[in-house]
Amino acid sequence: MNSKSELLSQLRIDRNASSSRSIWPWIAGAAVLLLVIFVSYQLFSEAAPVPVKVQMARMATVDPASASVLDATGYVVARRQANVSSKVTGKVVEVLIEEGMTVEKNQIVARLEDINARKSFDVTKAELDAAKAQVVETRARVTEAKLNFDRNNLLMERQLVSQSAFDSARATHDSLRAQLKNREEMVNVSEKLLAQQKQNLDDYILRAPFTGVVIAKTSQPGEMISPISAGSGFTRTGICTLVDMTSLEIEVDVNESYIQRVHAGQLAEAMLEAYPEWKIPAKVAAIIPTADRQKATVKVRVAFENLDPRILPDMGVKVSFLNPEPAEKPKPKVPLGIRVPTTAVRSVDENKFIFVVKDGVLQQRKVKLNASYGSDVYISEGLSAGEDFVVEVSPQLKNGTKVIQE
């Protein structure tokens, strides 16, 4: 009996024991899956190159004979720039220009609705024609009165006509002469009124005030335009903005503490931010004789020696004012170092580092800075000419990172 009970107890299923043992395979599988994902991510992240912007290092030099005595930043501006508008308020019916178009002086750029002005012109012209016709008629009557007066004058000498008839003929002649003069003056007035109406009609045609390039088109057909602001967003104050590209120059603000280093006619070098390697010969055109009390600066105008189509209004520019005293003997150019943007340098405590690209792999180099110029710095040690370096350093870059050039 006991043996049967023992056999039955051995065959009984323990539900609690099986449920506890079934959890562990799932936990082990999840752990393995997470491990595979982590390892795959690490392998993939190490294998995928990071895209970076690369630039070749070039040695920058300075000529002692034309060393810079002062550096300043400013913008390209146009001495001749106009917002082309109308003399009268009206509705735009035609616009004949587009951005970037070159227009000549007095070229038609737009037309306004001129129905009322044209009607006034036609009425004034009709009045002038009527006044001229009256002059012709009066002139004929004067001729007739002159003949009658001369006839009565001969008869009066022979006493063949009465004094009253003679006086009447003379009065008629004098009256018609005065009337003719008055009507001739009326014709003169009508001609001036017609010229005025013609000018008013011409005011509805907008012309370019000078030869230039359209940089902005501010009105479209159907919009209202006015020479003054009407206080509404539905009324424009101009058709376009016109720039004389031959009048481009540079305006820079020089600290008043250093203005004594600059004088009119002084040679300079300009470097556009869009073309940092392009040195443009320039010279000081004028020093504006007033200071800005808020910024403690003096505005200086710098003229380009030669204009270029790449020079555009509102471009940022760096200007180096050169030493006005020429060197007695030619001297070799002095190296300043490798010029790089400040975004290429990583600062760690007091140390400076830069990333050099060798065979698609980053090498972190410790560098020594020589000088700074605006948003650029000169590296005297740690980087050689001809090496490729990363222009913009990001936190994910480190020594040994695989990269690819953008």
C-alpha cells in the first residue's frame, strides 16, 4: 500500500516547480538578444565613417613693405542705390523688370493706370485747338477792320465821311487788335497747360534714374503704389530697388582710438568672407568727419581699385590698412603660419588641438597659435602646409575616428 502511494506521489505534477523553471529560458534569450544588438551597434558605429568638411592647410605670409597697421571689418555698400517710385499715387498695370536684370538710364520699368490723366490731357488739347481757331478768326477780323479804317481815313481827309463814322472804324480796329492779343495770350496759356498735362501723363510711366542692376522687385501688377507711405500694407512705396554696381565700395567702423593710423589715400587690402583667399587691392576714399558716440567708432570709406562681378552689395568684408611707409630695400615675406577658421580649433583647458585627416582617419594634433584675425587664427606649430584638416570640430570627433569628406 505504501509502495503504491509513493509511486503515485512520484507521478504527480508539481505546477509551481514547472512555472518557476520556465522563466529562465526567456530571461537568457532576452539577455543574448540585447548583447547581440549592443555588439552590432558598436561594430556598425565604428565601421561607418563620419562626414566632415575638410580643407587643405596653406601657409600665410605678410610682406614687410606692406604690413598691416590696422584691421577692420565692414560691408560692401553702393554709393548709388535707389528705391524707384512714382510721383503720383496709382495702380500698377505693368512691371517690365525682374531681379538681376540690368537696366539703362531712362529705361521704362513700370506703368501705372493713367485713364483720368489721359482724359485731362485730351480736354486741354481740345481747349488749345479751340483757342488757336479763335486767334485765326480774330486775326481775319483785324485785317478787315484795318482795311475799313484805312478807307475811312482817306475819306476823312477828303471830308467825304462823318467824324463819327471815322471814330467808329478806328475803335473797331483797336478793339479787334486788343482782342487778338488777348486770344494769343490764351493760346500761350493753353500750350503751357497742355505741357503740364503731358508731364502729368508722363509721371504715370516709371523710368530708371540711372544705369544699374535690379536687386529687388517690390510691386506687382494690380497693386497700389504711392510716393509716400499710406500707412497700409496694401500700398507700396516703390516698384524696385536699383543699384549702380560701378559705385560699390566698403564701409568699415574703426575704433576712434586707432583712427590716427588711417588717412585718405592709404592703401589697403580687402578680403570678402565669401572668398577668404582672394586679396582685393583697395585704398581709403574718405574718413567721415564724425564719430558714433554709442560705439566710439569712426566710419571709413574704402574704394576698390578694380571692381569684379563677384563683389556684391551687403557682403561681409575684412580690410587690412597697409603701412604707408615703403621699405627701403625689398625684404622676403615673413610667414605668419597656417590660417584656419576658429571653428577648426578645439580648446581643452589651455591647450589647443586640431584634427588632421590621414587616410580617412582623424589624428588629433596639439597646435600653437600665432595670431588671430577676425574669425580666423594663425597656427605656427603642429600643422604643416598641404595637410588636410577638419574645418568644423564637433563633439563626436576623436582621435582615430574614421571620416569621409563631405
